[in-house]
Amino acid sequence: MSLDITVPVSTAADLDKAVSAARQAFKSWSRTSVEERRKALSAFADAIEANKDSLAKLLTQEQGKPLDQASGEVDNAVIWARAIPKIEVPETVIEENEERKVIQRHIPIGVGGAIVPWNFPIMLAVGKIIPAVYTGNTIIVKPSPFTPYCNLKLGELAARCFPPSVVQVLSGGDDLGPMITEHPGIDKISFTGSSLTGRRVMASCAKTLKRVTLELGGNDPSIICEDVDIDAIIPKRLYVHEKIYDEFRDKLVAFVKNLKLGEGTEPDVFFGPLQNSMQFGKARNLIEHIASEGLNSVLGGSIPDSKGFFVPPTIVDNPPENSRVVQEEPFAPILPILKWSEEADVIARANDTEYGLGASVWTNDFERGQRIARQLEAGNVWVNTHFMVQPNVPFGGHKSSGIGSEWGVTGLTGWCNTQALYFNKKA
């Protein structure tokens, strides 16, 4: 399925105009009350919800994910749009006595730039727009060149809900990102994407000392203990206790084998196509590498010649720890399963990566789950679930998986400058 639509390609002059308009809008928007902002954000949430079906369809058309997953993404965007403005940004009295009062408060930074990836274009755009605008900033959103349409639609809806130029969306090619990160009129960048690109974004932002939040790549380990209910689990990197390894592997293969691969608009599809040829090429190269290394694919292991960027799910049986399939983030349905027996060893193996976005532990022993979870080097660790995120909880990575956090109070204050106020009560 394709979309035959022309997308605007923004130039440096377009960006200059957008930044100028955003800076002008910031003067008044930053002075609005929290209640005024909440009212506008509520209208934006209503607009997204009212357009849920068309947004989900558009998301499936341009991104490829199955329609039910696209609908879920829009639902989550609405939840975030409603929940984040309910969080109070604290103004704290640090000290007060007869002589003086000292207050810490958080004030808006200015103009933000949001660089959004192709994997969750609606959710992650909304997840940047809402905190920025709620805290009194204006924002310019740059969609991925692979998925511009949904973000342009969000910009259209935002224009109905906010004063002019509070939220703007500029589509463009790969040259637009560096223009945004280097622009002296932009005060903060929120970027979600690969660790490699994140390093370039950070270096670019350093030229103008921009604030920066980076949510980067991950290769989340899941540690499966021997006491779990195998039938209740199916989560990039699985470490399964040797006592249940064979049974777990066989049940996982049987489960995944029944998941449908196809166009996102087809009923009951679980795996849609990969979004773009570049990612498809990376997946094909990884699968060919798995075969060339003689690793044992117990499911899949090849990509048939067919129209579209479809990658059948591949499960690799106990590959070496240093193999590419273990160390890389595939962005495709390619999953290694690895054995473990000693707790200290599996924790060390799970942590032996440059990434630190997420990790999970699966066990019926809650104390054991907590003990292992607290030793994992990741920004988000789950016990008996995986990738459960909430708008009131900060989300960010450790190591090469990011700097700073989105969402929660921590994410909101990331869109602010901290100001200390000292009041002497007597002149």
C-alpha cells in the first residue's frame, strides 16, 4: 500500500520563519496560566480522539504497522495528552524564616525542537508536544522523512487548538535535522532515534549550548527464571533458565509460528512490513549473517523474494553472546534465546552492552525479581511485564541509550530552566 501525496520539503528559509514565529508566540504563551494551557491541551486531546480512526488508518498506510496496533498508538497518545497536564510542576520553598524566603521554581526554556522517529510517529510526537507546551514553551516538530503524514496531521489539529505558532510541524529531508539542531533560535532539542544519530545531535547542539534530551536505541534483555508460567510469557534478547529452556523455546516457536505476517490493513495481522528499504536491508543483512555464521534458526532464518518489506519472524537458538544477533538492535522480528544457570552470570551478560534503555525479569518469586531488577543497568526495568510505560513516570535510557528523560515530573522539568528566588523580608 502506498500514499501518492506530495510532502512539503522545508528549506533553511522556512525554518528561519518558523523559529521567528515560535519565538514571537513564546512571549505570550509562556505568560499564560497553567489553566489556560490545560484548556488548550484538553482541546488538542479531544481533536486527536475525534480523528482516531483516520489517524490510525493513516498510520498503518505510511508506517506499516497493523491497524489494531495503530489504533492502540493513537489511544496512548490521547492518554498522554490528557494525563501529562494533570501533573503539577513543583515550586518548592527551600527555606523560610523570619529573615528570608528561598524558592526553587521551573520556568519555560523557550523554543523547542522535536525530532520524531518513524516507529511510533504519533505517540512520540504527542509525547514531546504535550510536555513542551504544558510547561510554557513553543515547539517545532520535525517528522521522520519516512513517516511525515501523521505529524503533519497533528500539526493541523494543533493549529485549531493553540494560538498561532505555538505548535508547528516542518517536514523535510535528512538535511532539516541538522538545521534544527544548529539553529541559534531554538533552545532545546528532544530527539528520539538511534544512538549513532544521537551522538551527532548532541555534538550539533553543543555549538549553541542547547538543552537536549536524547531517547536512543536499546537492546532490552529479558531474564526468564525457571519458576515462571511459560504459557504466560512471550516478550529483544531472551535469557531463559536452562531448566526450562527447551520447553520455553518450543512453546515460543509454536506461538510465534501462528502469528500472521501481512499488510497492516488485513484482519488479524500481527507482523506488518518493515517501514522502509533501509531498515529492510539491515534486517536482510542480519539474517544472512546468522546463516553464514552457522547459527541455528529454529524459526524463519530467510526472507523469501516477494513484493514489500516483509520479514518473517526469526528465532535463533542459543547464539554466542558476542554474535551480532545478540548485540544489535534489529528493529525487525529477529529474536535470540540464550541459556543461563547462575544468577550473577546472567546479570553480567544482560548488562554487557552499550545500551541501557529497558530490561525485564520474569519470576514468581517477587523478592528474587526485585533483587535481579535492582542490578540491571537500564533506565526502565520491569518485573513480570515488559515495556509498560506511564505518562506520570519518567522514561529514559542509561549508557548509550540516552540522556535525560521524557514524561513524569522529571520529563516536565527537562523542558524548564530552574530558577532560585531569594527574598529578604526586610530591606
